[in-house]
Amino acid sequence: MIHAIIFITGSALYADYPIAVRARGTSGGEILELRIDGNLVDSWTMTTSYQDYNASGTGVIELHFINDDQLQNGMDIQVDYIIYNGTTYQAEDQEINTAVYDQDSGSCGGSYSEMMECNGYIRFDTGSVVTGTLGDVNSDGTIDILDALLVAQSYVGLNPQNFDSTRADVDCSGDIDIVDALLIAQLYVGLITGFPCPTPEPGTPEPGTPEPTGVCDPNAPTPKPVSVSSQGAPFTGSHQVVVEQDPTLPEYTVYRPADLGNGKYPIIAWGEGACSRNGLAYAEFLAEFASHGYLVIADGEPNGSGTSSDDGAALLVAIDWAIAENQRQCSQYYQNLDPARIVVMGHSCGGLMAMHVSGDPRISTVILWNSGLFNREQNVYNALHTPIAIVDGGPDDMAYENGLNDYNAINTVPIIFANIPVGHGGTYSQDNGGEYARFGIAWLRWHLSGDEGATGKGMFVGTNCGFCNTNWDLQSKNLQ
């Protein structure tokens, strides 16, 4: 007997599944963020006892630790499990945990652990990275009464057209039957908010394939251009530069090549001097990098105020945003960025920000400008896994001794300690960023683009290197 399906008009409904997170901090005050498909859903401040935190949503679930204090026996988070649509997923069963500290390698990132000891995230394998939506059997982007009818037709053997059977078993019974059709109809009219099946759909996309996001909203806010005057000479790179404030990242300033779509641009996250939040404070310097094909995200809105913490959490927000935008189909950055090439750098306190997140496994190289740790932090040094440049303004630079101490303490990665007698103020405001920009672009050509010629590696290595026998003073270790 075939049950009747009631036809009711209206818009399609999508299920938001309940999510429960059980976690605690080791010191109290740790901040844990719930992000779904890269978007912030909720955040919670930890206590030292286990608490249950509740939210809802559908998609790829990640828990992010954002304010690690980088101290041994300091602020850490222990995640027991999450419950997603009635199914429990233990944290120690998850393959991706960029926040766990690996004692053997001395760096952050690993697998199968409850602990979050670095800024980073645990990604929960709930089956939510899928090629489509469970219940949307005709693949038109909505779950509606037509989907229910197609399931019913399949059940009675009518072999409907445009029917994807992999999306039809919404109760995970192993069979496609009238119960599935009824559940889809009930979801459509609002009698239920989700399917019994905890897995949205079998099958995963090819690696690197962004998850479909549906139709783009033509009325969505667009980036706001920011007017910036250059010092004089055109920027030395081949790209025109756009400076703007993006509505999806309002507390930052973005410097980018104007010709998006013509390359896979590396990502630079920049921390300001004094950890201030004025994204235009280093405009000449950062725009020069953008002219060479880099997306630069400066902490702070244009002419903004206030300060960030030197723990570098603000830089990780910028990186997370850029990676998410590269995957979001409606973004101007969609598939135009290269998340495999990420730089953190900053001036003075901004350099501390970069140093404190240097252990993030996504980072490709680090540059400290007029900066260095106030005291040796061995856990920070141990977490380094990329080449690092420390650039100071000579012995008269207030950060010189700190930078030298860091250079002497770091022995496990390629490192250069470079100085030019310009003091703590550097050359940021000079035309095209002056010598500092010339140094930084050559360093990135070498370490991000594999340039081993005269414009990359040849600027730093060899008796006749480009910066040798000039007013630059170079000390280096492990450069090859």
C-alpha cells in the first residue's frame, strides 16, 4: 500500500542539527570557537571543569583554540567529545588536530588527541564534507515535495529521471522506501527539523574541491575601496594594487592584486607595530608586496584604533578567513589563493604576534621586523618548522638585542639575522617600502616560489649575494 503524500506549497527547509560540545580548560579563560564550514557559529570561555556547550548547524565542524598563551603548563583545552545529530564523536578519534603539541617533533599539529595545546583546531569527521545534500534527490539545490515524489516513484519501480539514489535513504535503513519519501515531505512542511540519518550523504569530493554554497546573493555587501596615496614611484611588482575593507572581515584591511583570477596568490598576515589596529599604518610597505602578487591582510580596519594581543590570535583569524574565502564559491577570492603558501610577519609587537603563531602547521615562513621576544620562550622556538628571517635596524634599534637573542637560540630551522642601520622605525614609509620591502620580497621569492636565482636565494647566499658587501649586515644558520 502506498501512502498518500500531502502537497503543501512553501519554501524548502534545511535541517540544522543539534550540536553539544563537552570541554574544559586547564587554567580557565581559554576561548574555544565552534566553526561550521569555516564560519564562526559560537564561542565559549572555558572553566577548569567539564562543561556542556550547545549550538546547532550543519556542515564541516571544527573546534578552534584561539588564545593559547604559549606557556608550558599554561592555557590548554581538553575536548572530551561532541554530539552531532545524536551521534557522539570522540575528540581522540579525529585524524586532524592542528592544536595538539607533538613532543617528538617539537611542533604543533597531529592526530587522535583530546588536547589542544596550541592555537589551532580539531576537525570532526562527521561525514559532512559531501558532494550534495541528503534528501535533495534531483540535485536542484532544494529539499522539497518533488524530492519526496521522486523517492516514492522509485519505491514503486517507476524509475524516475534525474534521481540520485545516494541521497534518498534519509533514515539510514539501507533501503529506499516510502518511509524516506514521508520523511522528506515532513521536513519540507516543517513537521521535523532533521533526518534520522546522522550522515548527510555518502561520498566525499576530490581533495581541494570547495563545498557548494548555492546561489550567490546579488545584494550581498561588497568590499569597500580604501583610498591610499603612494609615495611617488610606481610599485615595482607587475600587479595593480587594490586596498579595501571586506564586509566579511570588517576589522582588517586588505591589500591585494587587482587582477584576481590570474593566479594562485600566497597569503600574508600582518601584525602592526605596538599591536595597534590601524590597517593603513604601513600602507606603502604592504602595497608593495601586493604588487608582487600577494594577498596581504593587515590587522585593524583602515585608520582603526585599539590594540591586539601579542599572542597572534588576530593573525590566525586573518588566515582562517582567507582559506575560507578561497573555498567559498561566491567570494572574489574563490580558488584564487594558495593556502599552501602562508606568511606571518609584523613590526615590533606585530613581530611578537607572528612569532607566537609560528608553530601553526599551515605557515610557510616567518619574518620578524624590528622585533624579538623579550625573553627566551623555548616552547615557541621548538614549535618553529619553517625558515625565519629576523630583520632589525642595527644596534640602535631597541629590538636589536631581542632579535639577536632569538637568532642565537634558534638552531633547528633556516634562519637569517639581517640588519641595516635605520633604527626601530625601519623603511616602511619610504617609497615602495624601501630596503625592507626589497629584502622581504626576495625572501618570499626564495621560500615561497622556489627562486634560487639572483632575485631570490642569490640575494642571501654566497660571497657575492645581493645583500652582501652593502650596508646590510647578515648572519645566518642552516641556509642552503
